[in-house]
Amino acid sequence: MEKVIGIDLGTTNSCVAIAEGDSPTVIPNRGGYKTTPSMVAVTEAGKRLVGHIAKRQAITNAENTVYAAKRLIGRKWNSPPSMAAKETVPYSIVSGPHDDVRLALRDRTYSVPEISAMILQEMKIIAEDYLGDDVTKAVITVPAYFNDNQRQATRDAGTIAGLEVIRIINEPTAAALAYGFGKKIDRLVAVYDLGGGTFDISVLEIGANEVFRVISTAGDTFLGGEDFDARIMDWLIQGFKEEHGIDLRSDRMALQRLKDAAEKAKMDLSSQLETEINLPFIISAGQNEALHLQRSLRRETLEDLCEDLVQRTIDICGATIQEAGLSKSEIEDVILVGGMTRMAAVQRRVAEFFNREPCKGVHPDEVVALGAAIQAMALMDQTKDMLLLDVTPHTLGIMVVGGYFEEVIPQNSTVPTSRSKIFTTVRDNQTAVKILVLQGESKRAEENELLGEFIMSGLRRAPKGQVEIEVTFEINADGIVSVSAKDLETGLKQSITVTASSGLTEDEIRNMAAESQDFLIERRASEEFEKARQEAERIIREIDRMFAEVEHMVQGSEFGQEALAKARSIIEKARQAIAERHLEQLTTAIDTLKRTQKMFKGVLSRS
Ligand SMILES: Nc1ncnc2c1ncn2[C@@H]1O[C@H](COP(=O)(O)OP(=O)(O)OP(=O)(O)O)[C@@H](O)[C@H]1O
Ligand SMILES: [Mg+2]
């Protein structure tokens, strides 16, 4: 059966897993790590770096290193999160042609799905290396609270990376799947997922018959570890300013170092009560003088700095439990997901809120990818009896007269779902109707997320109120919205996919996919060359080592001299192929080198 991977495309870390047989496993990357930093960089030479190698050079190449791109995916340029990110990240965020966000790295700009695609492609490569086979299909997870624009943009990222995204599933749902699959349990669980960039809470019912039914979900797609880091950074910057009168924000390299130090301090404080932050030579203060930053941070201080952030997650938990029509005491298991749940204050507050200790035994960094892999397996193997019923996190609706928002599909409806609405013309001889589709919970349309608009045109002329159009709104299992319309009298149909208003066009996606494929081919070729180069150099060293002795032994033999000359020449040829990066010539040279090496060994063994 075709292998389908599950990818947790995280704000901070990404993880890939596969389910073979019945048990899912996380696939380690080449460095042996089970998660890969969601970072992408472009070097001075124009090379793309992804993952650990991008992270390692972040300080010295801060302007061209992107982290937390997920916070920007599917966002409009003028949205508050884009503006907030613009103020704080060292890379430059610019406006794109569709009112979208683009990132300027070196001499060109990239859409956010392109950056995410580079990470997805890296995960695909990790899986292919491990499986020794091509991988073309994936299940990708998104925060449960992602809206349609963010989901579509994530799907586009998959396409650009050369992956057929067979399903988008919600991160907390995936976690619950990994937690409950095969356990034959009947339980009401809450999944609290606080990662690097986003927060989700989902309440689910797990049935012993492998039915996973989400009852309600809520979250904040701009609340996560990044915000905790930012609080520590602010605290450090403020203190430094008070002491030295210098604003460290003016220096991008200093900022990147501060960010690393802030995150490290935060992590330290999960296991200890106090930590030292030490950044020598953080900034220069005039000639020959450098200033150092050194402070100690106590767990209590960190908790004070971040108190409101934790409180926000707790408030959202309260709201969603209520929305589910449940009381807290009915929740039987609380599952903690995401690296931020290692923070003591988070664990404590969650335990207090639910009045129970969270479950142990779930790996907070891997469980989402494992769930995605289980879902992938179930989608491919029809014999697997597993049913996943998720909900839509936001109310879907349209704008009506007066700028109000009218609900069409309420939040927490089980997906897939569809709902129809009849619209009538409001003017005599009206031939077109424009419909604005939005998602959100505000009564005012403009405060909700605009998914797109469509115009139903070519209506027959008639007095107002006499033309009736039935519009059907559909949300599929990926949580993605589509709309179709029908003139009830003529039966005239129009099918309109609500194209995300800040999304990419089909053409753009196709071009980006082609380019990313080129990069992949180039990368594979350069890896192959690298392997050949190492092999050639190893054999050359070996031949070199034997050379003098062989030369001594074949002294006086014409045939021997000839063989030595040939050996010299082939070494020369191999070196030239390496210098010219000519893979084909190098491969041929390696064959001859191997024969020479064998011959030398033969000569020596006879001595
Ligand atoms: N020991 C720790 N103590 C506190 N925070 C930690 C610890 N380990 C990791 N983190 C934080 O967890 C966050 C990363 O978590 P995770 O990898 O689950 O996020 P993600 O899946 O990439 O993000 P998201 O799910 O929001 O898209 C980072 O902010 C990191 O600093
Ligand atoms: Mg996550």
C-alpha cells in the first residue's frame, strides 16, 4: 500500500510520522532528532537552509532567517497579527499582491505558503530517506482554531511542496487520536495544546468503537511560546535601558541573541527555580567599549511576567466547556500537548481549573504527528474502522444590510456539513447579487474574517423579491469552505469556491510548486555528488597511502610504470571532476579508482 505520512507543521517545531501496521512511529531526521525547527534561511550564496542548519546560523543571518512563519500564514497584510509580527521579528515583512503577507529574504520575496512549503518539503525528504521510497501524500495538521484562509494557505503550502494533502486535521484532534487509538476506551477528554505560536482547547468523546467525536473547540491562533519569550525579552530590554540608556531593539543581531536567551531561560525555569541570562558583548557603546547583559531570572518573576497569557488560555477553556454544555467535572482525562505545557505554571493552572492532574504518558512534541499518521493510515486502509468527527471552530456567515453578520453554519457544527439559504432580489430588475462570506463570532461583519466574495450574475429581470436564489454553504472534512448558488426558478447553477481573499492564485501555486521541485532535484543531485566526492576522496587517500610502496615494488618493470602513470592520471581526472562538480565523470572515475585500488592491494599482498 502507498505510504502516507502525517506531518505536524508547527510554529516552532515540525514533526513527521508514519503508521505501518497498527503502530505509528515518529521519523527522526538525519541528525537523529525527532523534531525539526520550523526555520528557513537564505544564505549569502542564495542557498536555502531548513531546520537545524537554519537555526544554527540564525544569529549571524538574522535578517534572512524566518521563524514562526505559521503565525502569518493565511493572514491579511493589514491584520493585527501581521502588524504585530512586523514590529518584533528581525526579518522583513512586506505586503503582497493580494493584500497578503510576503517575506523579503535577500533579493526576493516569498509568500508565507512558500516558506511553509520549504519546511514541508524537508519533512518529506526526512520521510523519504527513512522509508527509502518516494512520498507524495500527506495528512497535515493545523491548529483547531485556524480559519478557512489559514487552512487553504496550509493546503497550498502542501501543494507547493509537491505533496498531495489528503486531509487537513486539527492538532488537538490528532493528539486525541494518538492518545485513544486502539485503547478501547470510552471517555470524555479535554486536549489543552499550547505550542510555540498557537493555543487550542478541544473537548472530545472517545468511544471504544474507535469513534472520535469533537464536541467543541476554541483557541487563539496568536498565543503561544513566542509570546512568553517576548515577555522575557521586554523585561531584559527594559532593564538594560534603565541601566545603560540603550535600546537593544535597534540591533537585529542583539535581538536574535536576546530571543534565543529568553527562550532558553524560559525552558530552564521549567526544571529549576532560577536561571542566569548571560549575553556578553551584546552591543557596542562607542569605541572600544562593549556592554554585556547579565541578569538572573526567577521562576516566580517569569510567572508574573506571563500571568495574563496563562489566564487567557484558562478563560478560553472555561468558555469552550460551557459551549459544549458540560461541566468541568465531567471531563475524565486532560491531555497536555505542546512544548509550553512543560512550564510549571501552565501545568498548575490547568490542574487547578479541571481539578485533576493531567494524564502522563503522552509525548507533548510527538503526539500530534502520530495522530496525523494514524489518520493517514485510516484514510488509505478502508478496513480500519475508525471514525473522526470534527467540528468547525468558527461561525460561517454572510454580510447583510447594515453591515451585520448573519449566521449560516454555527461554530462547533460537526463537519462535513452544508446549509442552504434562500436569497431574494431587493431591487426591481436586479441582475446580480453579491455575497460576502465571513467567519467569526462578531455581530458586525467587518470584525469577522472575510473569506471571499462572489457575485451571482445573469439573473433574470423581474420585480424585486421575485427572484429567489438558493445558496449552499459547505464545509468539508478539512474544514474548508465552498459555496454554490442556484436560481430556484430556472435551476441555473453557479458553483463558486470561496477563494481565500488573501490567498495565492492557481497560477502562482503552480509556478511555486515547479520552482520547489527544481530545488528538490538540485538538492538531490548535490547530495549525490557529495556522496560521490566523499567516496572518491576516500579511495584516493587509500591509493596515495599505498603509492610509494607500490612504486618501490614495481621498479624496473615497464608494465608497472605504465600502471602507476595510469593511476596518477585517474586521480587527476577524479580531482578535476570534483573541481568542476561533474557527477557523471566523477562516477566513471570512481569505477577506475576502485580497480586501481584493488590492483595496488593485489601487488602489496604478493610482497
Ligand atoms: N521545557 C520547556 N519549558 C517551557 N517551554 C518549553 C519547553 N520546551 C519547549 N518549550 C516551548 O514550547 C514551544 C514549542 O512547542 P511546540 O514544539 O509544541 O510548538 P509547535 O508545535 O511548533 O507550535 P504550534 O503548535 O503553536 O504551531 C516553544 O515556545 C518552546 O520554547
Ligand atoms: Mg504544535
